[in-house]
Amino acid sequence: MSIMNKPLKPSIPKRKNSLKKQWDKTTKVVNVKQKIHSNVSDKYTELQIATFTKWAKKKIPEINAIDKDFQDGKKLIELLELFYENDTEELPKPERGNSRVHYIQNVNKVLEFLQKKLDDNG
């Protein structure tokens, strides 16, 4: 009689539980491998950024972080002027505006100039 008085628990199929446990185990392994791989590449990238920032700071003292300072394209044009100061060709002139469109145009001018240089030099 005591069996009848107990409320019945809803039964959860064993299949769902076993798949859930298996999924947890496999995702942990995948995440660990991805985390190790991303840490190595992140450290390498950070090292490269720090090295280039240090070098660029010697050339243009106003540079503190290349990902922020080069995004408007004006400092990139200044860097081109340092590289090609004895060049007879006309270097690109920066756009005067401060909107995203002007930033993109400045970076595009730098890329076009470098592409032309690469095409000319082979």
C-alpha cells in the first residue's frame, strides 16, 4: 500500500542522459584543444603587434597602439612618406574629414599606392 501513496516521478529516458554526458565529454576535449591553439596564436600576434608598435614609435612618436592609431589611415600615409621620402612619384594625400568614409579612403589610397609599387617593381 505504501507504493501507491508515493507520487510517481516522471522518467527520463536513459538515452538522452547518455548522449548528454557523451556530448559534455567531447565538447570539453574540443574546447581545450581550441583554447591551447588560440593562446599560442594570440601570443604570437601580440608579440608581433608589440614589436611593430615599438618600431613604428621610433619613426612616428605619436603612435601608441597600431590597431587604434592606423585605423584612420593618416598615420599610414605618414609611414609611407618615411619609406618613400626620396621617391619621385607623388604620395597620396590624406582626406581632411573625420568620418568613417574618409578613413576608408585614406587606407584605400595607401593600399593602392603599395599595389602600384609592387606592380612596378615586379
